[in-house]
Amino acid sequence: MRYFEQHIRRVTPYTPGEQPKEAKIIKLNTNENPYPPAPGVRKVLQELDADLLRRYPDPAGEPLLSAIAEEMHLKKEEVFVGVGSDDVLAMLFLTFFNGDRPILFPDITYSFYDVWAEMLRIPYETKPLDSNLLIKKEDYFCENGGIVIANPNAPTGTALDLPVLQEIIERNRETIVIVDEAYIDFGGESVVPWIREYDNLIVTQTFSKSRSLAGMRVGMAFACETLIRYLNDVKYSFNSYTMNTTAIVAGTAAVSDRAYFEETRRKIIGTRAWTADKLRDLGFVFADSVTNFLFVTHPVIDCEALYTALREKQIYVRHFSKPERIVPYLRISIGTPEEMQTLLDAIKEYMEERGAL
Amino acid sequence: MRYFEQHIRRVTPYTPGEQPKEAKIIKLNTNENPYPPAPGVRKVLQELDADLLRRYPDPAGEPLLSAIAEEMHLKKEEVFVGVGSDDVLAMLFLTFFNGDRPILFPDITYSFYDVWAEMLRIPYETKPLDSNLLIKKEDYFCENGGIVIANPNAPTGTALDLPVLQEIIERNRETIVIVDEAYIDFGGESVVPWIREYDNLIVTQTFSKSRSLAGMRVGMAFACETLIRYLNDVKYSFNSYTMNTTAIVAGTAAVSDRAYFEETRRKIIGTRAWTADKLRDLGFVFADSVTNFLFVTHPVIDCEALYTALREKQIYVRHFSKPERIVPYLRISIGTPEEMQTLLDAIKEYMEERGAL
């Protein structure tokens, strides 16, 4: 084996949800927003002076950075933008998790955390959720090299009580605590204001879900100025210009339309409540979700087989083959009412065929 | 000092060229293309269905990946796309330079190489260019952990003779050799076809210069299928979706318009020849450039002072304060003939005022 073959970083990458191209598919597998982005997004892209594209974009992502800071009532020195929250989280792991102590996160959570840790050779330990798929706070009171908590959690869809989250942060003032709020806009309460109180807290959010901009790749981190400065130093040591001109203008247009944002997230929350009622009528079991998806299981029917059957009917939901504890579950993104009706009809038909109704 | 403060990755980031916003400025400091992107770029952005942006983009960057492969007469498994060639190079360093032996690159070259090495804690050694600012091939015949050569080199603007480059690759079949061809389209000869012969060769290129798309952030790497697979594994362990929808469609439009590409690069090469003649008439000294910039010095006038004087006249060129050997030089991007005339007039005036003409 040659020298270079011995020193390749060998990794097992994250497997994203399928991205089928057929237009007719009902796609409820990657937690995308069923509504288009704010009307201003289309307008700024249509009106963009293409001549500008010959120039490098603003390295800090201005004016998007300032627009986000204003919306969040923060200084722009407390904000970082990246190519989706995956890029932001990868940069955070690279910047802050360089010690020998293991970082901690739940066994059932966003399945990219262990991928980043493995890729960057960061020691880590997973802490099992309890039988209700909730965090046991005591698990995070031990010595550690950092903590990552998705709140609300994915794929479970539930949020921690804020006093519990606060106690975890309070007990870990020696290490960085990342709170990943990718789904916060669908009913959770953000801890972004806490960055003024805790100089070891970093909160991440994304435009991919509540802002309908998964295709533009815009994510962000919020933390005290010192941590954002270290993060920016690493970012500028990786790629001077991560946010392209179109992402900057589209993101700025999206963040400036608060009325549209409120309207679409309200619609999704409403569709979620309606869908949850119907799924419970069919015997599905699940905790109340504060996200744009439901994480469901059923005492009688095999959810993995249901996943395959739905797929054959052109309805894509998400099934995870690991960790083993969640094999009996499906993660179903909230689409339009019409899409959810089609899904419910298909599930009902499937159950009737099997005498399960 | 708290645990997390001790384990922050502390780095000195790369300093990109200034990006002044004033429209009147003549901007010859970051090697941007003076001509707009191909007309098809404007068209695809105007016609883009904004509703699509709620969906994640294709994780591999299709159809851009296939368009590049076709243009380069390669299989798409031999091509990788990223967020500008900086993102691509950072991923390459992360993927392939994980040994204890130092990687090698010239002392005067793209000033991001040492930044990536420092950031990723990769041992490195710089090899001094000779007094003509050319690579001494023997410097690269020693044991090493990898080699990075910008060809043509920046900021010197000259290319290696291909047999010399080939000898360097031949002598280093044990390690990865990266050839950074950011400026190849302005007169150099690409070694991309060599990836079929050398399974340790990786070539990078960018849309930022010859495709007028610095603002869209599109870069690429070419290598044998095996190396591209390892690179993709790391990329998918960092961020599933790096290329946003607009970069994919704009890049595809740019790469498909070969006539426009040929026309604009021919114009820039012509303007370069004309500008070079005029600068030599003014006493400037420099090697022939095969890039979209000239790297010039002058036996009498102080180029750093000239840089400052030009800046006061709203003409931005690039001056490097390190390494010390290049302090007497200016790097001047090739703009439109009108911009170059304005520059030449300003230099002439500056020299006349000082009795240097």
C-alpha cells in the first residue's frame, strides 16, 4: 500500500433522504416545506443583475448577515451564516471540539452528529434516550468535551422543557453546548436569547425548513461575539466565500417577510394537528410533535413494510434502519393538507387490506 | 482557562483581496473576469421556478456534474464539484493529507495553502522559487506527504514546462500531487488528461475566473474514480448538499456556452498582451503571463507606494506584504481595455510627477 493510500481519511458518510426527481411523487421524507419560499425570493432572483456574478460575493454574507441579526435582535457579531446548518455544524465541530474528552449527544438524534465526529476524529459518547425517547438530563452531568442537543430533537419531534435544557447548560460551563434548533419555528421555544447569558452556548438554525429554502443552503449560528470570532477564523481558513450571491439575496428576501413566514408555519402547525388526530384514529402511537414532522409507530402493523408499500404508491416517508430502537418507526414530514389526505388514504387502504382496521 | 477555551482551533485566516462596494472603482485586485457570465446564466436564473427552492438540491450537484464531465471528456465519476475551488482544495487537504510527513509547495504561491495546512494541523514545508520565481524541480524529489503546485502559479502568473511537471508527478507516485489550475484557461495547457495515467494526480479548476462566476462559487476537481470516491465520502461527511440550486443551474448554463467562453478568454488574452507592452514601455519588469493577471515590478519606482497612490485614484490592484520577496511587486488583474487604459494613464501620471519618466 502506497503512502497516500495509508493516509486517506476513510469515513462512512451520512446518508441523506432520497431525492427522487419524478414530479408526481408525494415527498414527505426530508422535512422540506410544502409551501414555496416568500414571494420576494422569486422577485430578487428574477431581478438580479447577472453581471454581478463575475464578482466575488461578500465574504461575511452581507446583507444577509445583518438581516438575520436584525430579525433576531442580535448584533451581527453574534451571528454566523453558512451553507445550510450542516455546514455550520461541521465548522462548529471543527472549531470547538479539539480535546481528548468525548463529546456527548443522544443515541437517537440527528444522525449527522456521529458522522462529523468520526470524520474529524473527535471522541464521542452517545447517551440513550429513555423509554419515552426523551433525554435523561443526568447523563449530561459528567465530564465531557462538549454537548450537542437537537431541540426539538430529530427524528423524535419532541422538545426538552427549557428548565431542563438550562440545567444542562448550567452544569457544563466548562464546555461548549450546541443547541441545534433546525425545527424550532414549528412550536418550540428558542434559547437564542440565552447566548447573552452563557458564553459557552451556541445555537444553530436553518432556512431549509421554516423558510422553504432547502435549495439555497442557508444556515446560521448564534453565540457570544468571542465564539463567533473563533468560528469565523476557521471559516475564513477553509473558504473565504461560502455564501454565493444568490443565496445572500434570496435569504435576505426570505428573512424580511415575517408575515409570510408566520402564515406558512401556522398552516403547517395546523396540518400537523389534523394529521396527528387522523393517525391516532388509525391506531398510530406517538408523542406530540413541535416540528414539521411526526415520528410514529403502530402496535399492530409493521412500519418498515408500510414504508415500502407507500413507496410503491409514490409516497415517500422516512424509515431509519439504525439505531435498532427506531426501526419500528416512520418519520413523516408535514406536507399540504391534500398530500396528507392522500397519505392517510393510502395507509387506511393498506391497513384494510391486511384486516388491521 | 476553561476546558473549551483550551481546545478551540486557533488559526490565522487567509486574507482575501478587498471587496470595495463603490460602483466607480476600477477593481483589478482579485482576478475577477471583466466580462459578465454567459448570457444563458441570466436566462436560467430569471426562468428558475422559485418553488423548487423549497426542495434540497441534488447532493452530487447534477446536472452540473455531468455537464462538466462532458465538457472535459471525462466520466462523471472522475469529477467533483464544490463551493469554489477553495472549498474543493480544503476538502482535498482534509481527505488526503493525514500523514506525518510534510506536504510541499512553493514559498511564493497561492497564499491559502499554508492556511489550510495550519488550520488542519498538516505538517508542511515551503520550497523557495528560484530568482526568476520559477519552481526548482529537484526540491520536489525528496520524501514528502503530498505536493501542491499551482499551474500556472499565482501570483507569479507563469506556468511550468509540462515535462517538468510530469517529472515531478513521476517521481512522486507514492504521494498525492495536486495541480491547481485556477488560471489554466488563459493560456496554459491543462494536465487533466493525465488523471487517466496517474492515479495519484488531482487537478482543480474554477468557474470564478474564466467563466465569470466568482459570485456563484463553483469549483471542481478531476482525478481517478478511486480518489474522487474518497473525496466524496469526506464531502458527504461534511455537508450533504454544498451546491445550491442556483449554482447548479448557473454553472450548467456557463459550461454549455463554449463560444462565449472562447470569445471572452480571447479578449482577456489580447488585453493582457497589449497591457504588457504598455507596462514594459513604462519600464516595468515581469515574466510573460499565462493567466488573467500580470505580476510586475519596477527597477525605479516603489510598487507599494504606487499601490497606495492608485488606490487613492479608485484603482485597486493587489499588493502582498508577505513573503518579503514579493513586496516589490504588484499583481494587476486584466480588466477591460478601457480599465487598463485608465490604469496606464494613472501610472504614467504618477511616474511623471516623480520624474521617473
